[in-house]
Amino acid sequence: MPRRLASRRKPTRDALLRTPRGPQMQVFLTTEQERALDARLARIEGHLAAVRRMLAEHQDCNSLLVQLAAVKSALNQAILMLLESHMEACIIACAVDAENRAALEGLKEAMAIVLRKT
């Protein structure tokens, strides 16, 4: 079994880690933030499976639209949760470390990605 190189190890999940990667930094969620987001995504996944069952059962369009709107709203809440966690994990931490400009640019890029995709 091949050994992993030290630089390829998965980071510890209990710490907010930033590692250089070109001009940007990688930011990881805390274990608590990761669990909360995972739980929210699991609920969304379950809700979406229920919508698929409704489709297979030939439910009416209005019911499907209402349920899909609920899924979309839940996904928007998950995105918001992730952005808030990003601000707590990176932006505030970087501001303390005098990396304000880079942190704000990272937030701008993250928001641009989210806004482009919605």
C-alpha cells in the first residue's frame, strides 16, 4: 500500500486551517460547522427524494412546484450557512492576522460564485 506524502494529508478538522495554494488560501470548516452543514444537506436530500417520489406518483404540478420551491429555499439557507461559516472561519481570523485585503477579496469571490450560480 503506497504511503501518502505529508503534504497530501487530510487536514485536522478541529482547527481552522489556512494553507497557501497559489495566491489564495484554503479554508476548512470547524467540525461543528461541518456537522451542521452536513445535517442541513441531508435534510435537503431527503426532501428532494420525497419530491422525486411525488413525481413518480404523478402528483399535480402545483404540489411539485411548492415542494421544489421549499427545496430551493432550504438550499439557499445552506448556502447562507456556508457563507456565514466562511466569514467566521476566514474573514474574522484573517482580519486579526492583518490579512484584511486578501480575506475580503476571498469573500467577494465566494459571493460572486454564489450569485452567478443562483
